[in-house]
Amino acid sequence: MKKLVSLFMVLIMVFMMPSLAFAQLPSGGLSSLGGLLPLIFIFVFFYLFLMRPQQKKAKEHRNLLNSLKKDDRVITAGGVYATVSNVKGNIVEIKVSDDVCVQIAKQSISAVITKKDEETLEMPEVVKK
């Protein structure tokens, strides 16, 4: 008799399991928030580690370009070392050598060289005079 009861219990469990597998939880606010939570974490991650540093770097570059003045040593985006001779709005006139002046867009200046940078700058032997 014990075997029959245990067999009956096993059969009931087997027939009940599929219905439990397809059972749904009652819909509530917590389950919908649980679906949005990973998306919120992804957005926060992208903002903190990708967007914010890029915006900070762009702001620093914009401040650098706005503070350009005559006789600043600069490096252009093409890698040309020059001296600023005039700034007119978005156009910068740079002096590449004694008799060579070039007008370039202000956005193409990538860095300003300070006196400290010039002292530590090691130029190749071919370029030194």
C-alpha cells in the first residue's frame, strides 16, 4: 500500500509540475522596474565612463582655443609646430618659420606648448641648429 501511495504522489507531482512551470506572477510595479533596472545601469555606466570624460575633454580643448594669444607656441592637428602671430575669430595665423605664415582654422590646433614643455622637448639631431 505504501508503494501505491508514493506512486500516486509522484504521478500527482509530475502532472502538477508543468502547470507550475507556466504559472505567472501577478503583475506589479516591482516586476516592471526589474526589467528597466539593467537598462538604467547601462545608461549610467555609459554616461560616467564614456560621455562625461569626452565632454570634459572637449570643454578643456574649447577653453584652450579661446585662450590663444599672440606668441603662443602650438602644435596643429597635422603635427606642425608653430607660433601664433594673429587670432581673428575662427582663423589663426601661425608662423611656421621666418618667412612662412599660414592661416588655419582654430579647431585644428591640438595643443599649446608651454615653456616647461619646450625645455623637456628632445628634438632630433637633424632638426637642431
